[in-house]
Amino acid sequence: MQALLRGETVDGVQIAPVPDEPVEYWIGAMAAPGIERAARMADGWLAQPSATLAELATGVTRYLDACAHVDRPPKAMAVRRDIYVGQSDLHAHNLTEPLLARGYRGMSPEVLIIGSPDTVAARFAQLADAGFTDVIVRHLPVPTAEVVASTHRLAEVRGLLGVRP
């Protein structure tokens, strides 16, 4: 696929149009062989969304060690987090509590990021401090208007983190 997306012919086959920019390949894994494969072959590593901070720290160490072992610089390290950015911590927790009480996706509540923009920014900063370059967000399934409002509040989170639009 990488060769095809660069415009090369593979086994007599070409694709068109090819992307204007290079396509990055990230490998999602938490088990040692998958993380090592990401270090060896991919442009990044994607941690699983249900991993705790302790599990993520172990994965980061494993990825960095594997990159060093194969003499490749570490590239993107990403994690997905299910989030809700509320007007306040109380607002966010009141809105999401019924969902969490039903056992949201079998995930531990500690891996969900729910709260005010300040709280969400602090949790994202923890992930950055752990070594993650990217956080992929998925909004908790609350009413659509609340998802839209949470998405707008992410702009405030970005500002608190010093991330430009």
C-alpha cells in the first residue's frame, strides 16, 4: 500500500490519483509484539482507548525502547480518549453520570476524560507528560446539542494547552 500510495507500480497495478502528501501509518497495539512492530514498521503507535495511565506508561517505555533497539527515532504516539467537556466539572459529571452508571463500553471511569475545560486540559497535559504527541477524541454519547457544545469547548482546552488552531 505504501508503494501504491507513492505512485509506484506494484505487480502491474497503480492507483490514481495518489495523495498530495505522504500517508502516515500508525499501528494500534498494547501487547509487546504490536508495539515493537509499530517501532519497526510504522510512522506511529496508537494506544488502546481503555488503557490506564499506568498501562500507557508501560507502553510508552516499550515503544521508546523498541525504537532505540531498531535505531529509528520515535514518531507519533497517540491515544484515543472518550471525553465530555462541560461548562463545569459538576455540569459534566451530572450529564454523564447516567451513562457511566450503565458501564460505558466496559471502560474504567478513570480512562474517560470528563470535566470543565480546565480539568480536561489538565488530563490532556498528563498524557503529553507521559509522552503522547496526539490525543484522538471521541465524545461520549450525550444529546447532540451537548456534543456540539463540548466540541466548541475544546477550543478553550486547546488554548489552555497553548495549542494554536
